[in-house]
Amino acid sequence: MSVQQGTAHRPWVDRLLSLNGWLVFGFLYLPILILVIYSFSDSRNVGDWGGFTLKWYDRMFNNPEMMNALGNSIKVAIVSTVVATVLGTMAGIALDRYRKWRGKQAFDVILYLPVIIPEVTMGAMLLIWFTQVLPINLSIWTIILGHIAFSASFVAIVVRARLANLDDSLEEAAMDLYANRWTTFRRVTLPLILPGVLGGALLALTLSLDDVIITEFVQGPGANLLPVYVFGLIRRQVTPEINAVSTLMLAISMLLVFISLGFQVRSGMGRNKEE
Amino acid sequence: MRRLLILIAVVALLAAACSSDSDDGTTTTAASGTDETTTTAAAETGSELDAMIAACAPGQTDGDLNFYNWTEYIPYGSAAEDYEVTDLVAKFEEEYGVKIIQTFYEDNETMLAQIEAGGAPYDLIVPSDYMVSTMADPEVALLSKLNKAAIPNLVNLDPIFAGMPFDPTGDFSVPYQAGTSGLGFAYEYVDDSEGISWGLVFDPEMSEPYAGKISMLNDERETLGAALKYLGYSVNTVDQGQLDEAAALLKDANERIAAYDSAAFDDLLIAGETVVAHGWNGGFFGSFDEISTDDYDAYEDFGYAVPIEGGIIWVDLMAVPITAEHPCTAHTFINFILDAENGGELTNYTYYMSPNLAAHEYISTDILEDPSIFPSAETMAKLEFIADVGDFSLNYADAFAQAKG
């Protein structure tokens, strides 16, 4: 009886839950959809549909400063992501593996700092660090270093979460079979934590692509990044050109997500075959 | 692991390589530093830059211009084409054979932080009025004294821009573009036939119909300044009694004010959320232009005016920071902007008031004859610049916080 009662109630709860799911989905994605639609609108007013046009894209691609900023953004995002992913992954592994080293707890706390301190503070600190402590000239490289500084922590945290669920015996088995540490890492550990590493890398990429505050603090002459440029543009006026450039950024991000998903699926399949 | 070591080594080498050629980075550190050795270093390089500036001749260039400016504040590239004005960046590059490297900021304070920290060799910046007094303050001394002999076009400046409170001698800055703050309103609800008054906000009777439909700037000097103007006082008063009076007035009006907003005041007005909005003229016009189409003229529905009691005038200025490595090019560029034709084209693009009197004949009549961009002489006389009031600024902040509740 009780089972039947349960099933009788279920569809109602299910429906509510799925409705909730759709609402959340709509809440998250409808604004993005509208942003994309209005990037094709032939009206200066962003909220006004004025017929289909590609002129905002045409204008965007012919705006040398904006294209320069887009190029810089992509350059910074790729370099900082690669470096942050390598550093972050190593930090994550170190924290998970070497349980007893001295100062680990301190390192642990410090690792979370870039995640929790306000961006303005981080930006100001990096600026002082680059210009007064090192001191180096501000340029696109200081932006890259700044982005590495905050995104490495995110990568480390994601990788650590993945490692926490990892069965140590898999690595021990590999070592039993005379695999040295490097081989064990390359053939066993890395493939197992790859989804975490890729997830961290994606996070780093996204953070880098839309950071305004830290970038503005550490930017150097001529090294304009797109988010800062767009932010400044909005101060003056909002035209669908902003929608067009946002759509382009969205397309690039989605492309990257799909590529990484593709990698994950492939590595997942590879593992299944080996099993 | 070995790869990582190599990477670290490379990064370290890069850092070392960069630091060796960044003398200016260390010198600007010194400018804000307190210990003696560094201050001497600052004084030395400061005088070095001063010597370079003193030797600049009109039209002389000494390298590419590192121009640190607000986003899209000079006609360039497709934006220039769009507005059908001269591409001033390309024109300067062609005329003088040097390049302009543009970097953008969208906030005075971040720009200040970058200049103060040094490490970026900007030759020319465009701070807003109050920021000039902050940066020219002898204690920080972030701006270099200009060589007026290298800027012959200074004669083109409108005399009302001489002796501004934040740079009385004009030694550190040259006006770029200017504008006012006042009230934007919807004609449907507000009658402007006898001029607009701050009473729309502060007079209990006059503002009654607009209760809950008013927005004010979230800025103590601007908003208390409006109340001070309504009372007939100076916006730069340091009299606590007058300030208290203004704060009490604002506190009274508080229940009728829907929002304190410095970013979206124009959008709120257009969206119908407000019918009376305190804001900067450029913000209103940008939005009115945006929603105007071939069949719809937003200027028929919305207006902007400096209230009859007077208001505040703002100005953005060009200045040469102490980080400059090419001060002569910077001077030549300032002179270029002060040229009558170039100054006209600049305003045809920005739709702001031009401080360049000679440029008026090149400014399109639509802009020049619009009293909300170029106020009448009568209105001009009632406008005030916001001056640095020193420590009294804390009293403004306190009064504003309390009035807002």
C-alpha cells in the first residue's frame, strides 16, 4: 500500500521539480538568448527590434581597437590557462599526496586566499607587487601573470576535489608492477584526474576571459583586453555592437567547452576500453 | 618536473630582463615613497623630466605617444566613420610621423593607482577635474608642469576655463571636454516653459506630483551640491551650517526620491521608472540618441536642463604624468587637440561642450546651438566647478550618508 501511495504522489512532485528545473534553465539562458537575438537587430536601441541586420558584426570586425582587444583577450586567456592549469594541478596533487609535510596547512589556507579576497584588493596588491617589489614594466605579461595568480588556485581546488575521490590502491598497483613515479603519474593518476584538470582549466579560461577589475589594475600601454574595453564602452552608450561582441565571446567559450567535452568523452571511452 | 623547473627559470629570467630596463618603474615608486633615498631619486628624475619638457618646442615629437584615455573618447577607426568625423588619431600619426598607442580606463581611481604605482610609461592622461587636484597635490606630485611655450594653441581656450579651482594656474592641465549636471525630465509630466528648478526635487509642493519618480546621483558632492544651489549657496561651501541646511532639505526629499543612482539614471528615465532624474548631460544625450530612430525622436519626449538656480560644471583635462617618456609628443598632441578644426571634430564626436573657443566655427550647429550642451552665458555664470574642500569632504560624506538614511 505504502509503495502505491508513494508512486501516486511521485508524478506531482516530479512535475513540480521539472517545472522548477525549466524555470531555472529559462532564468539562466533566456537573457543570453535575447542578447544573441538583439545582436542582429537593426536599431540603435538595444531593446528595440528593428529588423534583421549584420551591421553590428560588420562594425565590430572593422573596429581596430576592439579587434585588438579581442585578440589580446584570447592570447591572455590561453597562456594564463595553460600555465595556471599546470601549476594548479601540481599544487592540488601536492596538497593531496604529501599529507605530512610541514607548513601544509598554511599552504592550504593560502591557496584559498585568491578565491576569497575581493578582486579590487587583489588587483591593487598585484599592481604594487609588479611595479614596486619586482619591479617590472606593466604590459600584457603582467596581465597574464595576474590572471595566473588567481586562476591557479581555482584549478588546484577543483583538482583536489577530484583527487579526494581517487582510490590510492590504483596507484599502488601500478607501482607494484614496477612503474616508476613518473610513469604512474602519466599512465594512471593523470588520466583519472583529467576531468578535474580540464574542469579547472575551463574555469581558469572563463575567469580570464571576463575579468575586468584585476586586468584594469595591471594592464600596460596598448594592452587592452575586451572586458575592460566593453565596460568602458557601456559608460558611453549601449549599442547592439556590445551584443555582437558578447555573442562572439559566447561562441568562442562554447566552442572551447565543446572541445573539452569532446576530450573528456574520448578519454572516458579510452578508459572503458582498457577496463 | 624538469619541465616545470625550466619554466620557472624562464619566468625568472624574463622578470630579471624586464626589471633591468624599467628605471621609470622604480622612480615612480619613489614619488609615493617616504624614505629619503627614494625621494631624492624622484626629485632627480622629476627634474630630468622637467628638463626634457622645458626643451620641448612647438610641434616637436620625441617618440610614440602612450595615451591613457577613457574608452572611445576620441574619434578613431570605425567609430569616426560612424559619426562622419575626422579620425584624429590617424590624422596626428600622419601629420607627425609618430604612433599613438591607446590604452583605456573607465574609472579615475584605477588610473590614479596605475600612475601612482608607476611601471607604465604613460605620456598623456585625461583625468576629471577633481582628480587633477588630487594628482597635482605637491605631496604626491604625479603630474608634471606643462611647458606652455610648446602649446601655442592655448590661446584658443575659452577664458571661462582659466583659473579653475583644481588647477588655478593651469600649470598642470589643459581642458579636453566639458559638460554639466542637471535634471533630465519627461515632458509629459514636467512643464519646462518657465525653466526647470531644483524645486522639482526639493520643494515639497512642487515635487509632490513626482513623489517616488525622482532619482538623484549617488554622489555626495553632486547631490548635496544641488541642494546647496537650491538654497542659493556655493557647491563648495565649507560652512557647516549651510551644509546642515542642505542635508536637512535632502532628508525631507528622501521619501520622494526613488533611487540614488549614478550609472543608470538615464535608463530609469527612459524606461519611465522616473520622470525627474539628476544626472550628467552626456549620459542623458547618449541615451536619447540611442532610442531615437528614423521615425521617433526621443528629444520630443525627454529633455535635459541646468536648473535656473544653477548647477555643476565638470571638465576632463589632459595632463602629462611623471611616468612620461615622450613629453614633447604629449605637448604636441595637446596642441593638436587645441587646434580649432581638430577641437571641433572632437566635439562633433563626443557631443560634449568644447573648451576650445576657436573650435566653435567647426562644431555642427545642432550641437553648438543646443543650450543643454553649450549653456547660455547667463547659465554659465551660475555654474560652479567642484573644488577640493580638503578635510571638509568628510563632512559632506557624513551629511550625505545621514540624509539618505
